[in-house]
Amino acid sequence: MTADLRVVQWATGNIGRKALRGALEHPTLSLAGVLVYHPDKIGTDAGDLCGVAPVGIRAVSDPADVVALDADCVLYMPRTLNADDVCRILENGTNVVTTCGEFRHPAAMDPALRQAVEAACQIGGSSIHSTGSSPGLISEAVPLVLTTAQRRLDRLVIDEYGDLSQRDSPEMLFDLMGFGRAMAPFEKFRADFLCASFGPSLQALAEALNLPLDNVTAHGELAATPTEVHIAAGTLEAHSVAAQRITVTGWRGGRELIEFRATWYCTRRLEPAWKVDDTGWRVTVQGDAPLDVTIRMPIPLDQMAETTPGYTANRAVNLVEAVCAARPGILSVVDLACPVARLHSPAHAESGDRPTPGAGTP
């Protein structure tokens, strides 16, 4: 594609703001509009919303205004999916790249949602793709690359580690995630939640490898701190929950084939003793060409909250061209092959060769 693609940023939370800035700086994308939910953001210039110079495009709140733009693609990033809005966008002929995970594996979707979305895609000749970092990059794209070195796969394990000791988010850590509570049996609904998020991603990966899964299960574990611990979000009393590990397992032929393990912790001193790694991922491939790959996030812990949205948002922006060029319908990661990102560098910015925000200049 050589012509600029007109995109709309739908929602401007932490990830949406990063995606908006990415779209403005992208060499072959041109911003057509922005949709916001918070009343205070309505009418605000898109540049002001994401920390760059004003670009002359003001945020709106009515989905009808977005549909009327007839853009090439909507970067759809609300907190929760509104199926009616998505179908309306697709019926209008506008493609969708979203961080909502409902579309990762069509066969695992709610049948009514799948039928409605596929019908909308056919009417508009449009496509939709769910992406992100985890699930997404680490549970689909990276394993697909690593397994190209295999002819036999015995087992694939994806470990995610998150050090939350410097995350100053008391509501998230204590109220939502349950750190600091008295030790008790792991709440099943929390494991089920992660299974619903990662299960379709692992199923899509397995089917792409010609090894479809028989079923997907999930379970969780907790570990405590032996002593009182002070973290950025507050204090963990001795013997309270200080770490949790949720494992999502894809089974084939009665054995574990693909596994995703999330280990989130507030201290490394735990009881029982767990081996924890720095924030990032480790992918272990057991096959006829074994691999053990570690991916670190070389970011100070107190800067994680402001930096990590880019891992999700940037991937979505970088996939716009591939989704617009693809066949109509619900697209998995396999349908997009391996798109190549079009990037800019600090050197270009310093020399004045960086794209003008919003202009989409090649």
C-alpha cells in the first residue's frame, strides 16, 4: 500500500492515547477522527489528548460521527466491547483493529456474536482483528516464529513475570488482584477469567501448528511473604498474599501441549519459595530443535505503568495496513502472516525528516 490510510482512534485511555500518538506519527496513516467517552475530553484536539502539538482534529463522543467519516480503519480500544458499535463500523466498510480479545479465535466465540460480526463484515467487505501484547504478541506471534525451527513439538511453555512492588496502584493490587489478603484457596473465577482471555489465543496458535487442542483448563496458586513488606502501593502484612501464579493449559491427546503461566509478585521472598524472574517473558520450546528464549522489559519498575501501554498499542497501530489489505471477515494472527512495521527513528526526528503528526506523509 502506498496511499495513506485514514484511521480513527476509538477511546483514549492509557492504551488508546499511546495508539493515537502512534497513528499520528505513522508514515502511512492519516488521522481522520477520535472518539472519547469522558465528557471533559469532548472537543479536545487529538494532539492535546496524546501529548503532541495540536493537529486540528477534535474529539467527538457520538459513534454516528465516527461512522460518517468513512475511514479505512478504526483502532477500537474501549474498556468493554459494544457489539452493536463494532457491527455498525464494519457494515459501513471500515476495518477494525481492536484490543478487545473477543475475536482472537472465531471458533471459540459466542455463536451469536460471531454470526453478527461475520455478517457485518460481508455486508461492508471489511475485516476485524484482535491484538495486543499478552495475549497476542507473546502467545501467538512469538511462538509462531519460534516453531518455524521445529518439525516436532513436544511442549511449549510461555512464562510471564511481573514485579509489582513499585506499582503505585492500591486499588488494582489490593482490591482487584487480592494482594495483602489472608492466604486462602485460590478463587476459581480469577483463573477462569484468565482462561477466557488466553484460551482462544492458545487454541488459535495450536490450530495454526496443525495441532488442535482437545480442551483448555486453568488453575491458580498463591504465595505469601514471610515478613511485613512495604511496596509502593502500601504494606503487605506478614504471611499475607504476596504472589500469585495462574496457569492456562492447552491439552492434546491427554498431555499438556501449550501452556501460559502468569506469575505476578510484590516481593521475591516467598513462602513457599517460588522461582521468579524479572518483568518480561520466557518462552520454552521442547521439540526436535529445543529453544529457551527470554524477553526482558529493560524499564525501571516505577516507570512500568507509563511505558507498558506501548507494547499493546504499538502492535495494533502496526497491524492497520495488514488488516486493511486482508480478506473480509474475522482475522486471526495466522491470516495476517508476519506484517512488517513501518517505523521512524530519533535520528529522523532530529533531522526534520520525521512525519508531520496527522499528515501521513511517506
